Amino acid sequence: MKAENYLLKIMLWAYLAVFFGYLLGPLLVMSVTAFNSPSFPKMAPWECLTFDWFHVLSQDDRVLNGIKNSLIIGIGTVLLSVTLGLAGALMLTQIWPRLRATYYTVVIAPILIPGVVLGISTLVFWDRINIMLGLGNDSFLHNGIFLTILGQSTFIASYCMLVFIARLQRFDPGLTEAALDLGATNAQAFRKILLPFMKPAIGSAAVLAFLASFENYNTTTFTFGKFPTLTIELAQKVRYGINPSISALAFIIIVLTVIGALAHEVYRRRQQLALANGAPVAAVSGKFQLPKLLRKNPAAIILILVALGGVSTIWFAQVHSPKQCEMDVREKKRLLQEERIKELRERRLKQQQELQEQQGGATQGSGSSNPNKGAFGGVFNPGSLNQNAPKEEAPKSAPQSSNPNKGAFGGVFNPNNLDKSGPKDQ
């Protein structure tokens, strides 16, 4: 029994190692390539530790402009999606029960539609509206940020609505009814009772909407216009080749994500410990005490270690210089290249010698008595053209006339005979 439990634990740990390696392996590799000196992102072979790619990233105007556009679009998408999602969730709780299934299906449908279709439909729809209103091509309806926010909100609002529905299932409607009975208006009941209850869900939906907007590509590729987001810029860079500055950007995003997750975990553990000790909810957000925070809260310890590691890395980047290491690596590459060129030349020379030996052996093996003649008798030898040509016999001389000035026609073509041969006048 113990052996079976031991084997089961080994299999469980092996599965967890494979699972997390599959999920986190690419992120780890990309993070390491941000500190390697080659101009193309690669983890091995390791050459030199460098922080220059972070400087290259800070000088890339296209990436910085894409980050700025992504932040603007993300904030706009959060505001619109959270508002629409909360309204849809509240509407679902107030609608006639027989229509809830149909309403739920209609509101969730944008999640099932491909992002390409949403992007094209958003672009075409607002272009028709722009034509109907008689606006020009420079109107806000053709603005890339406006269209991207609308296109992304069509399906991100559905995600937000699902978060709010899950929270509303634990809400007691009697609290709102009691507030109304005590003289509160609907707006007061919503602001003082329902909204505080929905506060955790609003925060979760806002984070979800921002992340979904920040990484969206399919819908954005049709609507961004003159305002490309970070994903659009990265996709265009990949087509023409990338450098490790992209890995530096990925490393920064990973670190910020980890810090945000740890901070949220610290806050959540702090609330749980305070409530477990019998403290009121208002006391949870009291004074910040580090010893109490670190007690029974490993997330806080990890967060402090990450912060210290980040500060020490920034300090080390200021004093570290990889120039000497890069010069040594460059010299090694030059020597290696010279050796390869030398080996290639020797190989070609050896092949030429073997070819000449084969040609010489074939010439000696031929049975021709004349070494200058091959299988065709040397007819293709340029030097044999005049030697081998048959000598032509001199043409036989024509029979000579008794008169040397007359040929075969009696000298009629001799110009001197024109006057003599003519008839004499009487």
C-alpha cells in the first residue's frame, strides 16, 4: 500500500512538472533571451550577459506608441465593457423568467463569433453610419481608437456580464427591498447596497476586460486605422525579423503581472487573517504593519524578494558592461569563420586533385597509339585542324596559247585590243 502511494505521488509530481513546464517553459525561455547578447532571440549557446536590449526597447518609438495606444484603448474598453456588462447582468435578474434563456443566449452570442467577423462588421457598420450622417473621412466615426473600443467591447462586455452574474447569484434581493421600504430611492439603494456588494466583481471584470483588450489582435487588425496597438506593432515586426528587445518587453510584462498577482494575494490574505481574528471589515484597511503582514503570509515574503531582486538588477545593470565579453565572442567567431573557410578551400582543392587524377587515369587507359587523339581520333583538338586536313593538289594549268597575250577567248577581254580588233574605216 505504501509503495502504491509512493508511486502515485511520483506520478503526480511528474504530471505537475510537465504541466507547468508546458505552460511556463516558453515564458522562461523568452525571459532568458532578453539577457543574451546575440541579435536574434536565442537561449543557447549563451554568449554574454547584457542589458542593452532594454535600452533598445526604450528607444523603439513604434513599440512605445503601440503601448500608449493599447493603454488608451484598454481604459476605454474597461469603462464601456464594465458598464454594459453590469447593466446586462442586472437586466437578466429583472427580466421576465421565460425570456431569461433567450436574453442570455443573445447577450453571450458575441463570445462565439470570430473576432475577424466582429472587426469587419464594426468597420462596415460605422462607415455606413458615417455616410448616412454626411460626415467626412476625418470624423470621429473613422477614428481608430473609437472603432477599436467599440469592436472590442462587443464581446468583452459579455465576459464582464458573466462575472457579474456569478456575483449576483449570492446577493439577497431582500436587502434592496428593505432599503426601499425604509424610504431610500432606487439610486440610493443601488449606490449604498448593491454597488458595494458588487465591488469585488467590478474589480475582477475590469482586470479581465483590460487584459482581453490589451492582447486582442483579430478584431483590432481591422479597426485600428492610424492608431496601431502593441499587438499590431509586434505582428508587423515579426514579418521583417525581430531582436531580443521583444523578449525584454515580454520580461517586463511578466514581472508586472507577477507583482500584481502577488499584491492581490497579499491583500486577500490580509483580509482573511483580519476577519479570522474577529476584526471588523472596516479595520482590514487600517494601518500597514509589516511584521503582521509577513506573518502567515508567504505571498508578502515573495513580493518583497521580487522587489529586492528588481532593485538589485537595476543597480547591476548600471555598473555592468558587456563590451569586453562581446569583443571576445566576436573574435572567437572570426577565428571560427576563418577555420571553416580554410577547411572549405582544402576540401575543394582535394576534390580538384581527385578529379585531375581521374582524368589522367582515363587518358592513360585509352588504347590510342597517338596520345593527342582520343576516341574520336583527335578531331576536336584545335591543333590538329591544319595538320590533319587533306592536302589539296594544285590545279592543272590550262593549255597555253601560242600567243601569250591571248587566253582561252583569244584576248578579247584585253583592253589593249579594243582599237585593233575594231573594223577599219575605208
